[in-house]
Amino acid sequence: MNIWVEWFRYEDGKNNTWAQMKEQAKWIPPKSTEIQRRFFDKHEDAALFAKRMNDDGYHATLKKDGLGY
């Protein structure tokens, strides 16, 4: 089973304030060249890395293939 984290910089281009919702957020998928990947042996290590990347302003996703956890 492989465990990896994919992350990319997500820029929010809305110019809304908290009091006025002028524009709904729209998902714009990133280019495949902008996505970074890092592989891990343990799920716990991958989860901590993904959280750190999210805290740094990236959109990070933990992914795995195969069966089991």
C-alpha cells in the first residue's frame, strides 16, 4: 500500500467581506505541473505533513492506494 500527500498553492481570488457575499467560491482545478507529491511509509507521518502544509497555506490531500489502513 502506498501513502502520499499531494499539495499545491491555492489562491482565493474573491474580493468579499464577511458582511457581503457577492461571489460564491468556485473550484478551479490546478494544472498537473503545479501539484507536488511526497510519499510516506506511515499514515501518521503523512497526516502530520498534510496538516503542516495546510497550515502553511497550501491545499494538501492525503491519498493512498490498496487495501487496509
